[in-house]
Amino acid sequence: MSFKILLFCFTFLINNPSKGQSEDTCKLHFSSIELESIVFPNFELTSYYFPIKDKFGEHVDFNEKLTKNQIYIQLAQSLPSYSFIIKNKEKVVLEIMLFQQYVGSENTFTFKLCDLRNGQTREIRSNFSGDISMHRANELIELKLDPYARIMNLANIGSEIYFDGRSFNILDYETIKQDIIKQVEESL
């Protein structure tokens, strides 16, 4: 399976060199964690999470005046959190990765879809709102970088992580997964 993920990363690097991807981003795929695999009538969906804990020392483009916690927040918000492999009859047909990007003060999430049936890659901008993915928020808590860090569930609003003196809205994994399922059903 790691060969397929490496191929996916390589495909994105070739097709999207101007999108800020680098060799460091590709290394994320070797430390992915499989979250789940779900079988549907027409396809199988396998999702992966890319932890940031091992990426701290690999990025040199951050301002030296930032604290360790500030760098972790930047990593959490700039490196891809999730990848999805879609199989149809045991053959990988789609690979999807979720990218987060800040343009000015606007936070956007974009899916990059690689259709292995025809070799085409396309981007789909999502309407998600949030500052950090759910698994990234959990990872920041588990790393114990901030003794005051905590996740708060807010009625009718969703969840937030309080980290390094700031609050960040959490993008729920189930929301992402349901959107992926909808896109896959439309693509197959």
C-alpha cells in the first residue's frame, strides 16, 4: 500500500509543482496512519491521516522567531491532514488528498483528485469551515506541548481547540468523509 501512496504523492508533485509541494511533503506519506476502510456497493474507501510530530525539524522555511508551539500550529494548518484511496473491484481508481491553505486571512480547503483511470488531476474547492482538522487537534493535545491545551465541544457550533493561548475551530473528520463519499459517488 505504501507504494500506491508514494505514487499518489509523486503524481501530485509532477502535476502541481507550483502549489507549494516539496520533497518534504512527499515524506509525509511514509508515516501515514490508516484511519478506516469502508466497503460500499460500488467502491471501497480507505482513509489515512498524516501526523506532524515527526515533521517539526524538517521545515526550514519558518521564521526563526516563532516558538515551537507556533511552528506546530503552522505545520498543522499547512501540511495535508488526510488522503483517501478509492478502489473499484480491487483496483485503485481515485486518490484524493485534502489541502489547507491560507491566502491572506482566508482559510481554504481544497481536494486534489487524481483519477487513475484517465490520469487526470483536478482540484475541487470545498466549503468547509475550520482552522484545523480533528486529527491534528487531537495530535496537538497528545503531544503535550501546551499544558493548558484542551478541546472544547460547543453547542450548535462544533468543536474548538485551545492551544498556545488561541482558539481554533476544528474541522470534523466525519464532515470531510461524507463529502468525499459524495464526490466519489458522482465520479464513478
